[in-house]
Amino acid sequence: MKPKIVFLVMSAVGKPQTVDQLAHALAPHLVLVHHDFAQTPSFPLTAPNVRFVPNPKRTGWAVFGFVEGIFHAMQYALAELDFDYLQLLSPSCLPIKPMEQFESHVAGPAEAHFDCVDLLGDQDALMSVGYRVLSSEHTWQHRLLRRLSNAYFGASAGRRDEAGIWLRSGRGRGLHPWLALLAIKALSRPSIGRHIFNEKFRPYYGTAWFGARRRLIAGMVEMFSRPNVPDYFSHVCIAEEFLIPSLLMHLKAVKGPMNHFIQAFDQAHPGKFDEEHMDQLRDSPAYFARKFADDPTAAVRLRVLDELVMTDSFYWERKAPPAFKTPGASPRPFHLTKALS
């Protein structure tokens, strides 16, 4: 029996045509769209396998509302939808393999697919981003830890790209890097740093773009309902990169590699895939990739859908569209093969 998959798409400022194109590529599975209408009030979607999340949260880059939106949408999915597996996507994502392969993949032994690094067990991670999760943003402790992080790496240009993110690597010269390391290690202790992490709940760092089975989605939502979790992470810079992997690791998920191939980051933002990257996309073992241009007619998007996903990338443009989808509307049954016959 095929797994019932829900794709959760977090939307705010992109083009509705881009989300429509993505939704058609994910058919016949349901695409649950959490759209921030405060940022883009008019956002009509035509794909019949789409449902909007009611009462969406106010979102934005590096805003905690993005995290709140993810968990609000997952709570809605648990209450209203019958699914076996949920995959988080952005409008800039596309599948890079046929949907049948992804269905077989999620029916395998792994309960969740994500990658992360143990913040306290990885010195590069601790010194690159530890200041972001061990202190509240906009505080003097945060500013101090960030300066210590910069002092540790000094002029080192080392870099590691893994777990869908990137880390600085190496260490500067002299005494200052060692003092910075000792200071941040001391602050990583709960008794000194006054954070919520300990041996039972360790901090992990990685990309937010995960997929997991229903029991883990339920476990994550339950943990997020505990006041101390959102209270703490609401003060963390880009909290989803710590919160999601930390919760999944705490829930002892049977882990598989993340489903995404993420273009190399340019500082805090991932780069974009173009036609020159088609061979990389074709050879990747992942099932999705980001980031693609917010243009449904972009050549790389059409080639990915035609050559890798093997679906009709022009379906949504050529066919007479169904009525615009409105927030809260229920999805109608959709079978892409029938629609194209």
C-alpha cells in the first residue's frame, strides 16, 4: 500500500504560480500550504491537491513566526488529515525524482529523514553557531559570544558544508582562540549558560527541511506545546535550524539521510540552482532540491520536471484551470495521469 504523504509548503512572498507548479509535481499527494496573507494578500492557487492552513501565523526570514507557522500547520495536519508521512518544503523546492521513488523511499525502515551535527560534540559547530542557541538574541551575552566566535576562527577561511548548512572550520593563531574556546565551552554548561540543554535534551544544528512519520510529527508538536520550549527558542536566532533537529534527536527517531539536496550557501542564504547544475541534480541521491528561482517558466525548473521528475511541467499552463483555491477549502481528488490523458 502506498504511504499517504502530506507536503507542507511554507509560503509568504513567492509567486502563486510557483507553488501551483510545485503542487502539480507532487500530485496525487496533498499539498498543505501555510501562506502568510499579511505579506501577500492575494494568493490564488489552482492546483486541486492544495489545502490552505487556516489562521496562518505571521512569518518571515529569521522570525520566530516561521517556527510557529510550521508547528501550527503540523498540529492542523494531525487534527484534520489522514497521513503516514509529512515532508516540509519551501516554494523554492522541487522534486528531482519521480514521486513513485519517493513513495518507496518513505515506506522504508527510516522514520525520519534529516541531517544534523551535535552542537556540543562538534567543535566547528559549537564555535560557528553555538552563540546563536546558547544565548538570547539582542543581549550582551549574545554579542559577547559572537565576538568570541570571531576571535576563535580569526583569519581562518576553512569551511564545512554538511547537514544542509555550512560551518566555519579551523582555528586562528595565538592565545585568543583558546580563550574563546574555553569561554564558550564553559557557557555551554547549563549551570553557567542558563539555557535549557542538558544530557537529556542536547542541542543539534542542521537544516529545517525534514520529513518524518506521523508519530514523530505528533511528538514534535507535543514537545512544542510545553511552555519552556517556545519560550526559549523564541529568543534564538533562526531557531528552526536548532529546534527541529534537536526535537527529532530527542524523540529517538530511526534516522535516514535528509531528502533534500541544498545548493551551497552564500553566507546565510542558499545559492540557486541553474541549468549548469543539471548533472549534479541528476546524480544526487536526494529526492528534492532547493533553491530554485521563483519563476515557474525558468528553464532549470522546466528541465527538472521534464527530465528528472518526468511529469508535464506545462500542465498547469496549458489546461483550463479549476476554480481558484481559497483558504480552508478541502482538496478534490487529483490524478495527474488522468488529467494528462
